[in-house]
Amino acid sequence: MVIFITGISSGFGAEIAKLLNQKGHTIYGTVRREVEKIVGVNYLMVDVRDNNSITEAIDFVIKKEGKIDVLINNAGIGIGGPIEFSSLEDIDNQMDTNFMGCVRCTKAVLPYMREINCGKIICLSSIGGLIGLPYQGFYSASKFAIEGFCQALRLECSQFNIKVVVINPGDFSTHFTQNRKSQLSEDASTAYPSLKASMKSIENDENGGLKPLKLAKVIAKIVEKREPKYRYIIASPLQKLAVVAKRILPPRLFSWILKMYYKV
């Protein structure tokens, strides 16, 4: 299969590209900077915030391979801190990368998949796309947007045999934690006394989280599965329980549990 993956410089993207390449698929992956390359993987310099950059990359793959069987929307960034202290510039960058990047790539491949009446679009959301997380409000917002987008996309594309799959990772040990831009200024910490303790708890959970290879193995099975499920939650038992708890508990009680857990 010909597979197009966004954001393969590290973390999930690198592990997914590496494993799918080992399984014999033709991989094209996007990066925004020079990185150590996986042998056999085709690297493309693409910024998912730039529509021309995306369409040129997609057109290049189509001309070379004749098709794209699977699109994996993985590229993403994180910002942390109180909503009040998040700059509009950072918020725009968060939404433009995580949500609009997904939208741009999907729109670019859809005409080709629709033409051959086949394809898979796999979008990485998050547990934070199902539960609004304190001090990660705009990260959650970007993932909530992906959730609504994919629900509509699934309905529209079913008539063309295009499968839409949403992945909800929990805490994983990747470079995402180190790369997150956090607003921990003295002003923010003074205004929100729980900020530092809460962010430390979040980072500890991530650093002690699952390994990205676990998620890559699930993605590999989805790629080769004829009828994949719509949603795959890849997380610790406690985080999976939290998703269920949100559905069945009164909102006030669930909010109280979150506040206790995140030390808010």
C-alpha cells in the first residue's frame, strides 16, 4: 500500500513509518526539518499549515505512485497553561497545526480516493479530544474539533468506500512532552496556584506512559484490516475507565474527579 503520514520526525509518526515500512508498505512522510532518516521511507519537506506545501506533496506522490491508499493525520503540537494566559498567536498555531493541518491533508487526498472508490483516513485525536483537560484547553479544543470533523467525514465518505478511523491515545512517553510550549510565567502561576503542580502531574504521567511502538502496532493492524472500527482508544486501563466514566457519571461528579486527579 501507498501510505502518506504527516509528522514523522519523531514520536508516533516515526514509529508508525518505521513499522509500516518494515511490513513492506510504500511510505511517504512529512517533516519540517532535517532529521535522521529511516532507510526505505520517503521524506517530504511539508508544513501542514501551508496549503500549497500539502497539495504539492500529495500531487507528487500521486504522480509517482498513481494512488494513496492510506492517509495518517498524525502531525500535532501542544501548548500548556491557563486559557487566560495563552497568547492568540500560540492558540492560532495550535489549531492551525492540529486541526487545520488534518483538514488540509484530508481535502487534498479525498478527490483521489473518491475517484478509485477506496481508501483509509486515520486521524490521531487524543483522550484530550474526549475529555477537556485542565491547562491543556486549546490542545483539547483542537482534538475535539478533529472528533466532530471525523464524525461528519465518516458519514460523507461511506458512499465511496473510504474508511475513517479515529485514534485516541492516552499518555505516551514521546518527545511531545519536551516539545510542548507551556505558559508557566510568574504571573500565570500566581493567578492559578494549581498550575505548576497540575502541569508536573501531567508531565509525570506522560513520561511514564506507554511506548509509541504500542500505538504503531495498532495502526499497522488498522491499515491492513478490511473493516476497521471507527474508534480505537489506546491508553492505560485508568484512562479508558475515565472515558467510560464521563459517559455515565453526572457532569458535576466527573468534574470533581478530574479536579482531584489534576490537583486543580
